[in-house]
Amino acid sequence: MKILLLGMLMTGVGMAADWPQWLGPDRNGTWNEEGVIADFPEGGPKVLWREPVGLGYSGPSVSEGKVFLMDYLMTEGEVVNDPGKAVEIKGKERVRCFDAETGKPIWEHATERPYELSYPSGPRSTVTVSGGKAYALGGMGHLMCLDAKSGKLLWEKDLVKLYEPGFPIWGYSAHPLVHEGLVVTMAGGEGSSVVAFDAETGEEKWKQLSSKEPGYCPPTVIEYGGTEQMIVFTPEELASLEPKTGEVLWSQRLKVNFNMSIAAPQFSDGNLYASGMGRIGALYQLDAEKPGAKRLWRGKPKTSLYSSNATPVIFDGTMYGPDIETSLLVAVDLKDGKRLWETTLPVTGEEGSRVRHGTVFLTRHEPSGRFYLFNEKGELIIAELTPEGYKELGKSQILKPTNDTFGRDVVWTAPAFAMKSAFVRNDEELVRVDLSAPGGVPSSE
């Protein structure tokens, strides 16, 4: 009846104060730490450290006192962001590890890796840390397993050579999922849209589904209908797989434009919502007795929301998230898809300023019910999001936008929240921001 506690119960991913993978311990965008601020002090929150990094869209992960990050050290070429054209650059793709207390580098694993991507500024996927290992998916499709303490490469898989998919023009992006001894990622190709490897050895354990390209959406695991279900969203279908074997439990056709299945489908109280490029989105009711799904409604041009770069959040029957076409932060009534309110303020910083692909990452703070937002302008925002409206409690500029899209400067990287702090990066630096409440100290646990 709930999303599995992937971090704590199933995989051994991290500790209570950790953020060991994309969207946190449970992959649901929820931050559970007590003793954090409800508003920013005058002058903004304290930056505890800043550390230089290279190019990348990959967000940080935090585990056992270490911060893990992928970046790209370009040595030749020029970053030109053309959404319809791949650009060649040369340099080193790196998996890096930093001391969470000081920001000082501990180790790095660097590989000479030419890139040929649209929006070529570095890796996309967040490192997943589990069982003393760090799993990283590079922009050109190299899945790596490294020792989390030393950075030693334990095994590597070239997904393009192994499965011969149509290559995703915006690069491999699906954050690796570690679950019960398997590491699962999206590969693409005939019979290999989703592939599971032994987390220790890298041996292929199963593969499933077909899609010309892998898309960009990470797999997740829920528990419903009397069993665990791995939810995957390819550019052509939304499907549920048996996690241990890859057996298809159910499938629904949901084809997106430009192969842009990106945002992870969101599960709440027996309902599953998935959306992608092209105003494609639908809510499904899952069978409570056995694996199965039926569509309840499909979004229309002026209903629902269609997320892309950032995954929406569902809480108490309301879905919140940024809409790809309008860049509005939208609240949607889950029962019928009706829009309750919409605003561009937390996305672009200006009310009514509509652009395309506006991006803001939402994290819900469970103890307080507040939301912590990190937007494409590099601003950290504390806000209340309710069915009645958006209320901004505080806003602070943390990073400058170092990339660009559609004529505006952006930073498109998901934050991590751990140790009573926010960890965020752009194409120049990784920073740790103190979010501990007055009288408290940033956690070192």
C-alpha cells in the first residue's frame, strides 16, 4: 500500500540522515530530518563549503559522510545547446567522492570519454550508493560499479555495445536502481528496454521489454496488489515488472513525443500517474488484489500537468509539479486532473513569465509538511504548497546559472538534502548549505 522504503528496508542504501540516491532514501522526494529551518536568516543561509567541479546535470548523493557526484572535464570542443542536434566534445567523464564535512575530494574515477550529445554538458544521472558500492551511469551509456571507499572500478557495462539501441540524443539519464541484489537501468533495444545486473558481479540477470530508445526515466519499486512491482516508463509504454525476474505483470500503452519519457511515474493510494513530452499524461488505478492497472483519466491541454526535467510530488490527493510546456508550477486534483492553481513565480522568479522547459525540483519535508524547492535560477525556496495555493516562506540565491536553454541561463540539477543541509551543484562548483534550525548544528551522522 505504499512506496517501498528502498533506502532503509530493502537495499541497505544509506542511513537516516543520508540522501544516497536520486530523490532520497525512498526515491520519493521526501526529506525526513528534524531540526531544520522554516525560513532563511537575513542574508541567506550559511554556505558551509564550496568545491570546484566540472560540467554536469548529475545531482549529488550523500552517504555515510561522503558526497558522490558525476561531472565532465572538457578538454576539447564547445558546449552548444541545440535541442535537435548532437554536439561533439572531448574530455574526461568522472565519478567523484568528497568529504561531506569539509568538501575536500577523497577520490575520483576518470575515464577519457568523447561525448556526442544534444546538451552535451556532462553526465545526467545521480550516483546510487548501496552496500559499500557506488553505481554510476555515464552520459554515453556506461554503467559503472565502484568501491565507495576507494573509487576502485569493480565492473563496467557498455549498454550501447551490449544491446545496440537507438542512441538517446540527450544521453543516458536513468538513475540506477539497486534492489535486492540487483542494479537495474534502462538500456533500450529489442527485448532489453530494462536490464538487471547482479549488483556484486555485473552479470546480467534478466532483460525485458522492447523500445528503439531507452528513454530517460528511472525505474522505481512500489508494493501493491499483494506484491512488489517495478514500475518502468519507456518512450512507448508504462509497465510493471516482477523485480526478481523481470516478468511483465501489466502494461499500458503511453507513447510520448521525441522519446522523452523522463519524469518518474508517481504512486499514491493505489493510483499511478505518468506523463511525458507532448501533453501526454494519464492516471491509472492499480488493482488492490493482484497486479493490474486501468486508466481513470487522461490529461487534456488545460488539465493535469506534464512534467519533464523534474518529477512531480503527490501528497494528500494533490499533485504538484512543473509543466514542461508552460513552466508553470501547477497543483492538480488527482481524482479528475483539474488544475487547482498555477504560478510561474517559483520557476522563473517572475509571475506570468512563461518559458519552455522551466524547471524546479520539489522536495517535501515530512516532519513539517513544508516544501523545499530548487529552481533553474539557482534559488533555494521554502514554501507551503496546498490545494488552496502557493505561499513562499523564504528564498535565497545559492548558485548562479551556468548553462543555457532557449535563450536563458539555467541550472538543471536536482539537489540532495542530508545532514541538515542542502547539497547543490552547477557546472562550476558543488556547495553545502546549512539548513539547521537556530541553536542546532549541521548533522555529521
